[in-house]
Amino acid sequence: MIRGLLFAAAGLLLTHQAARGADPEKVRFKQSGTQPRELPGNKASNLSARSQDIIAFESYRETLKAWFSAKKRLHALEAVNKILQNDPSSDKEIVGMLELMATEKRQEVETLRTQLASIISSDKLEDPKLSQSDREEILVRVK
């Protein structure tokens, strides 16, 4: 039995030393004179100016599409909210939820408008399909 305890203690000591490994200060790394390689296709400077313009225009179009969609949803929420507010039999909790949803949608519309304004006002991008009234609404917010 004493031998078993001695073997167990010796085994524990060996596994403890093996688990510790070498000290970090004493580990030697193989150093070479070559620079690390960069992964192809991940660097933005590899893109040409033309492809960057295409990506920027696609991003602009997606933002514009999201802005129009958010505006339509906001108008629908406001219309339903107005109808339910005038109806005495409507549930006030539903009216409150619609007001909250309209507030969130207003914030989303404003955020998208701000993004579009920063793109359009930089004069880097001109969209001939954007109507003058929409352009004015994006660039100048009328309260």
C-alpha cells in the first residue's frame, strides 16, 4: 500500500511538471528574415477606385431603398394610430404600442436620412433618379 502511495505521488509530481511546460522566458522561437504573408483579397487597398465607387453606390442605393420603406411604414403607423385614437372603443394599450412603434420608426427614418445626407452632401455621388423633392427632404429637414 505504501508503494502505491509512493507511485501515485511520483506520478502526480511528473504530471504536474509536464503540465507546467517550459517557462515563457526560456522558450526559443525560430525567427526568420521574411515578413508574414498577407491574405489575398482581404485588404481594402487591393480594390480599385472603380470597384470602391461601385460598392459605395450600391450601399447608397440600399440605404435609399431602406429610407423609402421606413417612410412608408411610418406613414402607415401614423394613419392607423390616428384612426384608433379617434375610435372610443379602441384599446388604449394598442394605441400606446402604435405610438411607441411610430417613435422607433421616426428614429430609424431620421438615422437613414442622416446617412443619405452625408453621402449626398459630400458631392462624391450624384443620383439622377432621385427627385428634387426627395433630395431636398434628405438634405434639409423641415420641422
